[in-house]
Amino acid sequence: TGYITYDPGFVNTGSASSAITYIDGDQGVLRYRGYPIEQLAQRSTFIEVSYLLIYGELPTAAQLEDFTQKINRHTLLHEDLKRFFDGFPRDAHPMPVLSSAVSALSTFYQDSLNPFDEPNVELSTIRLLAKVPTLAAYAYKKSIGQPFLYPDNSLGLVENYLRMTFGLPAEPYEIDPDVAKALDLLFILHADHEQNCSTSTVRLVGSSEANLFASISAGIMALFGPLHGGANSAVLEMLEGIKADGGDVNKFVERVKNKEKGVRLMGFGHRVYKNYDPRAKIIKQTADDILRKIGGGDELLDIAKALEERALSDDYFVERKLYPNVDFYTGLIYRALGFPTQYFTVLFALGRLPGWIAHWREMIQDPQTKIGRPRQIYTGEKQRDYKPVSER
Ligand code: CMC
């Protein structure tokens, strides 16, 4: 009709209808398939939440058993895919490594290419849930030069991942149940967040009828950015920077308020939450508990708390309704668990995986889906005539 609504950043544009996740940003409410995040965090498990997001209901005992067994059957990587890691430099950032490896799944499983072949979509779903933790663990092993460990399918999903990440072939790996529980909880809290940047990317790529692996590989790259999932690493770098600079949070907050180029309070603010992010509340408590139990990073936790308190009592943040988001305290926990800073966003990706899958599947089955193709406001030159190079 010649009329275009201009909405950069899609601040006020709905791109899909979805039955997966509900957020009330003013009240700080988050629910997956109707279940409050607080209840799932306290009582559920990541594998159960993955099932809930993808299939719409909490599994019965038999469904959970079947789902777990199916995932266990697919945790191994093709031996050729393992060699894929050899080609990357050892100090490569693990996010592009992970995205490339997920992209490569399309080459190993060419049965995945038709997005409307439901049995194969189901198989791709299971393959992703099973293999992405293995790929993530190998990205880490590659970075420190240690051998890859085969998965041990007698273990749960998170325990298996921890063993492949921190275990060694020559010695038994003792899984600390507190560590496994903390990571499981963090994965639950990251599992979905409706039309965020990476999920919208998964849907947009998928709207061209690209397969699940291709779409999720693109989603991983969207998550990489520091304004999205990369914020969890950026927060830790910020806290280390404040510590190195004498630990004065006031000085840092002044730099943020003065809008110094590139200086933002990382882990604060959100497009949808104009209240305390309900995930951040739970994570703050977990950071307290886990750091007390396993130790490490206490000084940075103190700086983080002082920073939060300082920001929440400052007009700049109050007026703009900027509160801690999911990324503010996670890095401290990941660090205490032994993960290097550069690797934190991979943990976000592991958590978000079932959400991406659920959205891709919802999108592909939705009769309203059309290829995503926004319009633009053209601001370039009017028509002009070509001149040969001798006349320019
Ligand atoms: N520090 C300082 N000022 C901020 C911040 C911040 N973290 N976030 C927003 N503002 C200011 C911004 O400068 C603007 O001020 P003004 O009106 O004077 O120009 C106002 O608040 C509104 O911000 P915006 O950039 O228009 O908000 P947005 O909805 O486009 O951006 C955001 C949301 C999350 C990208 C942004 O808040 C941000 O950059 N936060 C820091 C990065 C971060 O923590 N990201 C993780 C987000 S949650 C998990 C995830 O998605 O991965």
C-alpha cells in the first residue's frame, strides 16, 4: 500500500504470535508455558524444562525417561566432526567455534534439510540437545589443549557436560552435586525469553525454510554480541576493571552517567523489563550460596553488590528504569565454577538451546509464517547517470 511503519530495533513491532513464554516487563514476571520461572527454578530440572518448552507440557515419568534415553543415544559426535576443531586457532573465541560446528551438523545429517519432514525435525531436535553440550565441551578442551573425552551416558545431561569439560582421561572425575545443581538452575533460567535478538534471528533465518541447524547456528552468532549474551563476559571484565582501578564504584558510575564512549553498566537494563529481572533475583541468591560453598570471586561479588546498590539509588538509573538483568551475576558463578571469562556466553547458548528449538518449531508449523522481509526508508541518492571512469 506504499505505507511503511518505521521501527528501528523493533521496539514496538510484534513479529509472531507465540504460546511459549510470557513476560510482563513492568511487573517483572516470566513464565514458560504458563509456569512461573520461580517454581521451575526451585522444583524442575533443565531437561524437564527443555521438554516443556519444546512440546508444551511437563513430561510424565515415562515421557521424561524416553526423552532422556533418546538424547543419550545421540551425545557422541561423528569422528570427522571432532577433527573439525583442529582447523581453528587455539585461542579462538568459543562462540564462533560453536556456531560453526552447529552449522556443520547440516553437512553430517543431510536428512535434516527439509524443515517440513516432521520425523527428521524431531531427530534434529534430539541431535541438537544431545550434541551441543559435547561440542561446547570440546570447544573448551581445544582452547586448553586437552584431549576430548567421550560422553558417559550413565550421567545426566549437565553432569555429562561437566565431566567432558573438566574431566581428564587418566583420572576419575568427581562431580560436585552443588556445581551440577547450580549449572542446571542457570540453564533453566536462560532456557527461553520470547522474541529476544537471537531467538528472532533463529525465526528470521528459519522463515526462509532454512533447516534447524542453520537457524540455530545463526542464533548463536546473534547471542555472541555484548549487548545480548556476550554481556555475561562483559560484566566480569567490567568488575575486574573496577577492581584494578581501586574498586571505586562511584567513579565507574559517573563514567557511565557521563555517557563516555563504550562505557555502559553491563548487566543492567533491558528492552522489556522495566523492573527487576526475575531471573537476576534468583541468580543473585545463587551467587551468594555457591560462592559461600565453593569459594572464589568474593571480592568481585562485593563490587557487584555495591555497584547495584549505587545504581539503584541514582536518578540516572531510576528515571530510565534500569535494573540488573540476567547477566549481572551469572559471570561470578561461572567463574567460581572454573570457566574462563571468554567461555561464559557458550553457557548462555547451552541454556537457550531448547528455547530456540521450540521457537523454530512453532514458527515452521504456524500457518501465519511468511518469509521475514522488512521494508526500509531509502535515504540515498536520487537517480543519476553513469559516468565512465575517465570523467569521474
Ligand atoms: N548503562 C547505562 N545506560 C543505559 C544502559 C546501561 N546498561 N542501558 C540503557 N541505558 C540508557 C541508554 O543510554 C538510554 O539513555 P537515553 O535515554 O539518555 O539515551 C536509555 O537507558 C534507554 O536505553 P536503550 O539503549 O534505548 O535501551 P534498549 O532497549 O535499546 O537496550 C539493552 C537494551 C539491554 C541493549 C541496554 O540496556 C544495554 O545495552 N544494557 C547493557 C548490556 C546488557 O546487559 N545486555 C544484556 C541484556 S539481558 C540478556 C540478554 O539479552 O542477553
